[in-house]
Amino acid sequence: MNPVKVDGNRSKPKLFLYTLSTCGWCKKTKEYLRENGMAYEYVDVDKVTKDDQKEVITELKKINVPLAFPIIIIDDEQVISGFKKQAIEEALAK
């Protein structure tokens, strides 16, 4: 599975997104991050192989994340499930 890298002016905190290519909230999250100059990586889960999809689901279940996209992982520690603008803003302010 090869994540897509999006360059930005800010690389801290480290952001990784699990998204769906057809999800409006996922698109809104990516747009919000771009507008705020954030570098991030993402995987459109619906565009990877079935084996990679199983791997993603297994990983997310290990960290007890509801499968509601987008899923944002911040610095490999904090997880935000869904487009929660205030939570994202707070995470980016750290």
C-alpha cells in the first residue's frame, strides 16, 4: 500500500489519513488541511487492493477506531474519526 504524500508549509504534527475517494467529508478534510498548509499522507481505502483493505481494517480495529471516514491519525497517537473541525484545529495548534 503506497500512501499519497501531499506537501505543505507545515509538517508538524505528522498527519496520516484513511479516506474514501467518494466521501464528501474526506474531501473536505483534505481541502481543510491544504488550506492550512499542512503536509500529510493519505490512503483512499476504496482504491487499494482487497488485501490492503483487510490490512487497513485490521490496523484500525487494533487501535479501536470506528470505521467512519475520514480517519486522521496525528503523530501516531491521537485519532480523529470523521470531519471534526474543532478537534482538528486543536490538534494542529499543538
